[in-house]
Amino acid sequence: MNRSRRKFLLRYGIAGPGLLAAREPFRQLYGKEVSPMEQTPHRTKLFLCGDVMTGRGIDQILPQPSDPQLYEPYVRNAKIYVKLAERLNGPISQPADFSYVWGDALAELERAGPDVRVINLETAITASDEYWPDKGINYRMHPANTPCLTAARIDCCVLANNHVLDWGYQGLADTLDTLKQASLKTAGAGRNSREAEAPAVLNLAGKGRVLVFGFGCDSSGIPPEWGATDDKPGVNWLPDLSLGNVQRLADRIRRIKQERDIVVASIHWGGNWGYAIPDEQRRFAHALIDEAGVDVIHGHSSHHPKAVEVYRDKLILYGCGDFINDYEGIEGYESFRGDLALMYFPTVNPADGTLSDLEMVPLHMRQFRLNRPSADDFRWIRDRLDRETDKFGGAVETLDERRLVLRWR
Ligand SMILES: [Zn+2]
């Protein structure tokens, strides 16, 4: 056993002779050595998660549901998604209060005490009836249900995704206005390209800032015409993952980043299912870290968590998976366990943006509420993440009965 491993385990209170002996085969993988002097309060803890879709069926159980009319090829009423979930897992009492969907995530947020809370908001917030035609799926949450976001004290909604314009330009304008009124910052969409490109600036008392840049890729299903231009609203569209684009982003980030700023690149990319990480994503993520001053890559779009990589001591989450949605009663792809959600709590050193540690909390979406998973489900998500993360030299292990922890070389 070397010193850094012992310190790592001691820090997490899991050093015991039996445990250490059992873990010995993994001793080549260690978290960074952290001396007590280096620990908080000079570190910044983030809460990150994947897709938060509080529209459609979720919106229907909240106190102020939208008109349930849908324009999908098969389903014409949003209440059907509630019925499908109820058929599977039992009745959902309605109206649910605004904090209901977060369930046990609220206690975990309280316990972890992150400095900032960032989500990918995968729905428009609007009462507009002008849906984007021919898209097939159009998500909206009624503006009067916005307290379901503030109930979890979310600081920043990333909007560069394939649903923010589901209810057209009016829907986007309503989303931006509603979030602003609720004092939530946004990134990745705006009234023009200047707004869409601008980061959300999250000021932390005495700890510097977190800058969140939102980007959306065509591979996640964002229609190309949704890209914002000088005089057209839309999302911060990334036409490709070329290194030329990295240079363009590097110039922009350099103009804004100050000392002790932590830069998060929040990217909606890739398809919904599958664990493969395309080479171009990995190259792009590395280049953002090498050349553009990015400290954390917050990837999303996949319906399930994907591999985690630590590259030059910076965190890359390739896909955070679904977090909140109404997919509970929809059949297909069960083997990926999209119903298992993950809270990510990375702690980052603002002096250089390096990762100090990453804790993850698995939860289970059931009756449109995030619940603590069964012991079997906890082990399943741990083993699946460990399998995928091993490809990049990391390991995911049990920290305690509720939490997982990442170790890396
Ligand atoms: Zn998406």
C-alpha cells in the first residue's frame, strides 16, 4: 500500500484492514494525494447531471399543467405518459408538489452542499401552442411550473439541446424570460448568436466564478436551422468537432476567463443509446482542455451514463444520462437502464481547474420521482460505470451505501 492510497481511503473514512486488503489488487489506481491544507474551503464543488425533462408527462402531474395536446405520430395526449408510468409502477398522486420529482435527490444536494448546480434542461418552458412542425416530439412545461426547478435551487440551465425550440421561437423566448424571472442563469441559447455563445457566469462568494458555456451538436438531433445567428435566435450550434472550432472557442474563452475561474463546457452530443465514445469526441474534449482553458467537460444526450475520463487531471463526463423525464412506461432499450440516474459531484481546485475528487450518487426514477436505488441497482450502475471508465484508466468504486467514487491514475 502506498501513502497516497492510504490517504485517499482515510480521507473517505473507508480505510480498514480488511477493506484495504480486499482492494489491494487495484492499488495502481489512486485519486490524487490531497493534504488537509488543500481541502475545502478553497475548492469548488459542482453538482452536474444530464437531461432534466420536466415537460409533457411530468408537466401534467405538476400544479399547473399545459394543454395536454401533443403532435406526436402515435401519442396525442401528454396524460398518456402519466398513465403508462402508473401502469408500470402504481399511481402518482396529483397534483404533485413542485419538489416531488426531485425526491431523494434533494437530501443528497443538501448533504453534498455544492457551490453551484448545473443541469441540461431538455424542454421548453412556454404556454405557446405553436409547435415546431415535423419534429415529432415537442416538449414543453408550463411557465407556472418553473418552481419545480427552483425547488432544487438550480443555478444554471444549459439550453443548447434538441428540445429548447420544440415550441418555436416564441417558446425559446418564453423559456429565456421565465428562467430569468426565476433568477436562473442560462447558457447555450439566446436571442442571437452573441447571447447563445455567452457563458452563464456563476459568482461564488469568496471562491471566484464558474463559467458555463453551452454547445449543441447535430449528432444529438438538433436541427441545423436551430443554430443562432447575428439576427436570429437559437442555440449555440457546433457545426463539427474540428480543431478549427477549438481555436475559435479558445479565443472566446481566453477573452472572458479570469484567474480562479472554472470553465465548464457543457455539450449536447451523440445519440441516445450505446457506450461507444467516438474518437472525434475524445479528441475534441482533449483539445478543449489543452488549448481552450476548459476545466470540466459536461457531456450529455445519452439516455444513460457513459464513461468518465480524467485527462491531465481535468474531468470529462462523456454522457451524464437522463435525470428526470417521463419515459418510465415507454418500452425498449431496457438493458441500458435509462431509469437509473446519476448525480455528479466533482470538486475542482479553482487555482488550476484540476479535479480533486468525483463522487456520484445513483438514483432510480420511479413514479416520476427520483428514489434511492435498490442494492442490486446500485451495484449494477457501479459495475457498468466501472467497466466503461476502465477503458480510460479509471475505476468507479463504492464509497458508502449511497455514493460512488472515481479513482484515476
Ligand atoms: Zn437531447
